[in-house]
Amino acid sequence: MKIFSMPKTEPKSIQELMQRAEMLAGLTLGEVAEVARIKVPVNFKREKGWTGQLIELCLGASAGSKTQQDFAQLGIELKTIPIDEHGKPLETTYVCYAPLTNIAGIEWQTSSVKNKIQQVLWVPIDGRREVPPQDRCIATPFLWSPNAFQNNQLNTDWEELMEMIALGHIESITARHGQYLQLRPKAANGSALTEAIGKNGQVINTRPRGFYLKKNLPDKS
């Protein structure tokens, strides 16, 4: 087993962050949790964010504003991603909440989505359900940014979704909209409601929505 220690400070450079991340590669969640002195859940049904929180702790991510990147000083967002035995993503990846009211003037260049995904440290982890959480292995982390084509398509997807929200079509948006970016309900439970724009411009109540990256992102090219 590799020897690593829990960081006491945030990484001061991208190189330091990547060194910390690479030390986790090949370890199981159980091994990492043992060093962090954290109990591993039997399953993730009620603790879906547990893995991300563990990796944040092990890399020294700041616990600051969630509107910023996890490593704000470096401009890097941290994302764990469950993969299958072939290294393919098993799930879409949550990015941030979507604004459903007061959206006039919001642009792609200054949007929370672009801010969150302009540079991402991906930490792939075995996500096969038949493997107990404590035995799931961490694969090799990698730093990723959208290339020009991907960025343009993300921009297009975001503008399409935001236009539908602005025109009062929030209830017509499905996960099929967008090539790389999709909008889906995002709430702790189905009874949570928030305000949005209705078809006739009136205020309606609907479930909160979040932006998600589809499984065809990221790639390592």
C-alpha cells in the first residue's frame, strides 16, 4: 500500500495538486478512508456525496463558496467520476444549479457552468455496484479542459437551455436536450420546489434544476 498523509493546507500549485492526486491512484476507498479516519458507508444510497467529500479532504480542497472552484486559487474544479471495468463513465456529472428566475443578462462567458468546468481535475473511481464501496479502486486522476469544439458545443447547449428557461418552457426540457450539457431536476427530495418562469411569463413553482455533463464528457484528448 502506498504511504500518504492527509494535507494540512491547500495545494499551492497545480504540480502539488497533481502529486497529491497521483498518490491516490491504485488505492481503494477503504484504504484512503482508513488514513482519513472516516468510516466507509455500506452503500451510497443515502450518502451519494461521500466519495467526493473524501477525495476533497485528501487533496486539501477548500470548503469555501460552492460558486467557486474547489481549488479557487488554482482555478480548478474537482470531480469524482464512477467508471466501469473499461474505464467508461457510468453516470452524468453534476456541475451546478441552474438559475430559473432573474436570468436576464447572464452570459455563457460569466456563467457558473463555464466557471466550474473550464479546468477540471477528474478522479475516476470504480463504480461497479457489485464491488463493495470499501474495495472500489481509485484510477489515475487527470486534468482536463474543454477543447475549442467542446467549448463551443457547451456554449450552444447552455444557450439553448437558458433560452427555453427564459421563454417559460422549463417543464418541456428533458435530459435529451443538449449534446454535452443537460438540465435535470436536482433536489434532496421530490417535494422541494423553487420559483421559475411559466409559459405566460408568470411565476410558477417547479423542482430545482441542475446542469449536468453527459457521459460523453470528459475525454482525455
